[in-house]
Amino acid sequence: MTKTTNRIALLSPSPGTQRHLLVHRYGRPGARPKAYLQASIHADETPAMLVAHHLMHLLDEADAKGAITGEILLVPVANPIGLSQTLNDHLLGRHEASGGGNFNRSWPDLYPTLPDRIAGKLGPDAARNVELVRAALREIVAELTPSSEFSSLRLALASFAVDADIVLDMHCDDEALMHLYSIPQHWPSASDLSAEIGSRATLLSEDSGGNAFDETFSNPWIRLAAAVPAGIPIPPACLSGTIEYRGQADTGDEINRPDAEALFRFLQRRGLIAGDPGPLPRPLCEATRLDATEVLRTPVAGIVCYRKALGDRVAKGEVIAEILDPLAQGPSPARLALEAGTDGLILTRRQHKMVRPGDCVAKIVGTEPLASRRGYLLQD
Ligand SMILES: [Zn+2]
């Protein structure tokens, strides 16, 4: 057995209180490829933690057979801070309650000092360059000092992921089909991941503008590759992505155990676990640009009444939902129709039907970049 489990203490936020992370490590330390997976940095996104739980069991079995050939790190609960935040019986796991913002935004930018650290050392050997860059990235993370409980969480998670070949951040949406976010430089190389997990929309953006966890580890490679002279190869050496395990209510052994089996097969296909994963499933989508996915927002408050279901294909101009004003005196002024701004697939909706102005009521996966989708591409 190669498995070890480490308990990492976070910075204590108040006297008498301390939280911790658990990280399970499989395989020989330093073996390649290395994969890092974490669940539910948005702490109220429960399906991801159940997928991680089932994956741990599969990895334990494989480890007992001596089948772990790479190195795999798994953090089954990435956000104990968010998990502790309840208000009137509701778990509030998306934003840090003491003012630190969205748990999956504003991760540290590892790039600014990277070029100077490796100046003069890079050469024509891509594998050697990858080693140098990974060592520098490890150094950059190690030099950061936590100033709060949340930043100690960030730095611990970043230290696990920073030199991995594969980083998978497991989330879920509100009410949604399975989908995946990554960067264009990993397409079509990540088409095996997209097909294996059964992604219904694989959304690509080089920089979504939010400094999300996954981009922290893929972006430095892309920026460095663009900055170095010709003849110095810098491959996109970290395949990083965010997997959205459907909606918050889609939590259950019957759905999430097969999700874990799919990740296991992906890791087999990528050479981290011995054994035959079988044929790759038929892909359920082609990758599309993230700026071609419409975020349909309501301009008014009210009750959202859907006219379309998840998975429906819609045409631009079709009514997706109506926002009902429950204070209206009659039916005709009561409803505001929201129309699709693109042809596409209904990927997400809302579980809670009372909405406020600016709320996203649906995401529609189109293929043509939208004028409404420039700059910041994520949701807060
Ligand atoms: Zn999330």
C-alpha cells in the first residue's frame, strides 16, 4: 500500500478554534504523471464530495493491488471553512462569511515573478523546461505567507496542486447538466476527460477574469509560452479543469459513484493507474468558447416560471422563462418574458424560483461569441 493521509492544520481564526484539511496521497511521491483532485471549494456543492468519497474507495482498492502507477492527491473536503457557515439552517458555502469573498475567485497569480526566476535557464528541451518551471512554481507558492484562515486554506491547496500534470476542481452548479471548464490550449487533448465524464458542455476560456482555482495552475504555462523567444518550448504542462457535477440536488450514490468510476477510468487512460479502462465513451458535446455561453439574467424581481427544460435546444428569440410579479393585479402585466440571446442548449437553471434583479436564470450554450460576454466571464 502506498496511501498516506495527512492532516493539515489551517491558521486558527479565533482562540479555541482550528480547522484542518485531509489530503490522501497515493503512489510513490514524485512519480509522474501527478494528478490533484479536490472537492467542493464551494462548500455547498455536495455532489463533488460524494464523488471524491467514491473515488477514494476505488483508489484504495487499486492501491491494495499495487496498481497506482503515478501519484494521485485527493482532498475530499476542500473547504472546511465554508462547510461551517450556516445561517438559519442554510449552508452558505460560496462566499467567506468574514469578508474574504467567493471561495473560488482571486486565487494568487503565480506568474509575475516566474520569468525572472528561470531567466537564462530555459533551453530547447521541453521536458527540462517543464521541470524548471515546476520547481519555480513550487518555490513561489512556498514563499507565500498566510494572513488569514482562508489564505492558509488557499496556500495549502495550492501547494498540493502547483506541480501536478492534472488538476481537477470538482464543483456543481445550481440545477444543471454535467459540464466542464478548461482552457483552449487543452483542446482537443482533454477530449478524453470530457467524453469520459459525460460532459454535456465543455467550455473553454484562456482567462475567465476571475482567477479561479483551476486557472491558477494552467495560466502560468500559457503566459510563459507566449513570453519566451522562439526555440524555447513551454508546453501547457498542467491540464487543469473545473468539473460541474450537475446541480446541488443531484447528490446520491447512484449518480456520483458512476462519476467516480469515470474519473478512475480517466486516470487509467492517462497512465496513473494500471488496468484497462475499456473504450472511450462517445463524446456528448464538442467544446465551445465560454464567451459563446449566454448568461441569461433577469432585470426584475419575481418568480421565475420556466418554459424550457435542462437539455432543451432553443433558438435565439425563444422564450426561456417568464418572471412573474406576484403583486400584479392581472395576468397581462404580471409576466416578463426572457428570450434566448443565442441558439443553444439549456445548461443550467435555478432551483430556487424567487429571483432578484441581475440573477442568472439560465445558461445557454451557443457556438458564436456574444457581445454580452466580454471581459469577466464567471458568475459571482
Ligand atoms: Zn462551484
